Amino acid sequence: MVEEVTAQVFGLISFALGMSTFYQKDDKRLKILMLLLNLNHLVHFVLMGSMVSAASALLSTFRTGIAIYTRSLWVAALFVIISVVVGVTLAQDAWQLWPIAGTVIGTISIFLLKGIPLRL
């Protein structure tokens, strides 16, 4: 029971961090908040027992940290490949591929977009 409540508290913190990212006018500040959001997601998913989602959050954490410093198409492609390989390896059914699809979309966005399109 305590672990479930703790997991949900981290979920609520993720919600607040996610909402706060939309209010950032500076792309670097947005990416820093997203880094914190991904770290929080990682803890939340581990506590919930969703290892595919946790792996996706871990990759998103690394991806976002690197995206703060570069906007490389090649680095984005590398993270997309890693995300798909890890997701397919860990997934036990097709529904568990949704977090990987989100990671792929997020990867392309965070490396290649800026301003309003990044936020969308």
C-alpha cells in the first residue's frame, strides 16, 4: 500500500512538472525541466513495476540531457534506434510499445524542433 501511494505521489509530481514545461519561454529551461520530469517518471514507473516505461524514461533522461547541448540529427537517430531496440526487447505484448512510440516522437521533437513547435 505504501509503495502504491508513493508511486502515485511521484505521478502527481510528474503532472506538475509536465504542466510547468508548457510555461517555459526559454528552450534550455524547458529541456532542464523535462530532464527533471523524465527522472521523476523513471522513479514513478519503477515503483509501478512498469519496466518498459522505466526504460523509456531512462532513455528520455539521457536524451534530454544530451539535447540541452546539441541539436544533431545523427544523435536523434541514434536515440530512436536505441529506443526501438530496447522497447522491442523488453515488451511482452503490443500494448507495451506505446511508451516507445512516445519516446521516438519526443526524441525527434527535442533534437530537431524549437520554440512553439517543440512545445506542441
